[in-house]
Amino acid sequence: MKYPAGPRGLETFGFFSRRSAKGTLGFIEKTVREYGPVSSFRLLFQRMFVFNDAELIRDVLVTRQHDFERDMGARFLRELVGDSVITRMEPLHRERRRVLQPAFHREQIESYANAMIDLSTRAVSEWATRPEIVVGPEMRKLTLSIVGASLFGADFTCAAGEIAAVLSRVFRKARRVISLMTPMRPLLTVYRRLFPRGPSIFFERERRELDRIVLPLIDRRRRESSKDIVSLLLAMDLSDRDAKDEIVTFVLAGHETTATALTWASYLLAQHPEVSARIEAEVDEVLQTPAGGSAEKDRRITFDDVAKLRYTANVFNETLRLYPPAPLFGRRAIRDVDFGSFTVPKGSTVMLSPYITHRDPRYWERPDSFEPERWENNSAPKFAFFPFSGGAKMCIGDGFAKLEGVIVLAEMARRFRFALAEPGEVEISSGVTLQPSRPIRLSLEPRPVRASQVS
């Protein structure tokens, strides 16, 4: 069988590279640069393909999605979060997604907006009392509190610190574990086939700690009436174990990805004061004191305001284009899949990289430039931009993340200006999510007080 060209021999072991901050992503980027939009190579006992073409990405994620299943990323997460919507294979994934979808309908997302606004306002007010902040940890605390309030309401406050400590340890360990997933795939597959609910190979201690924290919250929620996500899950008659697995998934995925995107957005705004000024002007215009209202203080952001913050939404989209939180993922062929000039054999993996495709000059003018204005008249193909994947396996919380991102950026822009405490370029470091190579420190310069504003 003839395959597209790609790396050969010892060169393929660059896939496991830990010599650069980009790691595996750097190897895939080099492969695309040298071999074009479609390439393939043999890695140990498996055939790997790399697709960097919008139409082929659409085929894998949408048109022919039933020919593929999630690959090692899902197996890795399975060891941490258990049997959840982002780790299940078909048809179990489809059944669980159908059960969970009402929790992410527009009306339900709107109900979470109040928690996002209140907690963002509180966090930004606290940051404004300091000369500078380290953005990553602060964003994680904020997004964890937001997803926790949406899951558990006020019950989550006392548990947030403990969960944050466990997840911090998880991410440190994950950086060492990820590179082992491909060579360990046969062992993992056999183990999970024999013991589908057996102990985690990598994260059993952390899972037990999360059980200790989360299960009492679930038990308390069973005795109450509410509209948060946990209550919706319990109303759907899930077992405590299934509910716990989904909740840990939402806590992990729902705060880390958004925190990463907001960290990069803060860095980009500090690097581009003209963009920051446009957000400030938009926020001031949308939140101006209404006629006949008090000129003594700004009014609170509302859910209806978010739709008017178009430029702020463009900034968040442009951040997701340049720095997608999940920069690389795979799909495994469950049967031979014919693409005309070549065939992806059953059992092979197709690697897709939002990070690389989002910067492809075939789809984006000045692809490495931060230009939020490009979203005012974007003509790129749909799957030249897929930060939350696509098709039936698209991230169920994408609307939640985008709403949260716009609200947090708007709250920050109305209070202070972005400036780097340590000027200079920041490189990427590939891990569970696309992290900065060094901590990003912001100097918080208070904005001048307007006539209609008391800070």
C-alpha cells in the first residue's frame, strides 16, 4: 500500500522529543513544513498520518467521523477523569452527550453568566489592589471558581482550594506521562479491556483525592433543588460514579482550557496596546450609563451586553487561533478509510493540529500576526479554525468557554490597562495544554477615571 511521504527511520523518534519546549508539537510542525499538508510515517508498530488541510480535517471530524474514534488523548484523560463524555467511544459517547446536552443549551448557559460576571468582578477588583500579578495561576483560580459555581453553586467555595492543589499535581505529572502514552498503547488497551473500571495506571492517588472532595458535594446536591450542572446530571438518573466522572471532567477541562486562553489573551493585549485601547472603547460604549441613570458609578455587565462586545469576542477568537489550548490531537481509524490517492488503514492514527493549521498562510494572511480585525470579515474555510475540535465530538462546553472569555476580558479592560512586568517574547511549551514557556507577569496600570465612572 502506498502512503504519503514523511519522516523515516530514527527521524520518527522526534515524535517523543523532550529537547525543545514544543516537544511532539515541534516534530509535527517540522513534518508539515517539510512534507506538506498530508504526510505519514511509521512510529514503532503504528502508521501515523498528519493532515494539515481544511477539507481533509472536515472529512475526519465531520463527513467521515464515523470512520474514526478518539485516540490516545482520550485514553490518557480516561486514566484521570474516568468514564466521561470526553473519553467514551461510540456509541456510548453519543448516548452520554445526548444526556448532557441540555446543560449546555443557550438558556442554561445564560443562567451561568451571573456567576461568571460576579466572580470576574470580584477577582479583577482584587487584582487591581496589587502592582502586578502572575497571570496563569490567577486565571486558573478564577476559571476554577466559575466552573465550580456553575457545577455546585455556593457549595464549591470550600472545595476549590483542595481541587486546585490536586489538579496542579496532575498537570505536573502529566507532562512526564504524555510521552509514554503511544508506546504504552497496547498495554493500556488490554488493561482497560480486562478492567474497564479498574484503578488508574497513572493517577489513582489523585482520583481518590478527587472522590473524597467531590462525592460529598454530589450527596448534598441530591437533597437540594437547583439548576446547576450537577443537579441536571442527577436529575438524569446517573449513578454517583458516572456523575462524579462527568463532574471531574467539567472541572478539569472547563477551567484549564479557558484559563490558558485568557493567559495568552492577556499577554497579547499587553503586547498590542492599540488592541487593548479598542477593547476599552467598546466596553465603555456598551456599558455607558443609560440616559436618566446615575452618573456616579458603572453599571454591572449583563448577559445581554456580551453580544454587543463584538470586538472583545474577536480578540478572544484571535487568541484561540494563535494559541489554541489543545494544540494537537488524534483520531484513530476503526476501518480502512479511502481518501482517493491514499488509504488510512484500520488502526492508524490521523494527527490534527489546530496550532499549525491556524497559522497556515494558505488560509490566513499574515498568519503569525495578532489581528482581531480579521474576524470582522473572515473568509477562511470552516476547518481552518477548530480550537474546540468539530463534528459530533466537538467540545460540549465551547459556548461556555467563549462566554466566559469575553466576560473576563471585558471586566479586565474596564478596570486597568495591560502591561508586561517582564517585557520580551514568550515561547510556547507543549503539555496537556499550550502553556507559555515562562510565567507571564502583568503590571496593572489603573485606567484614568472617567466622568461617568468611579473606580
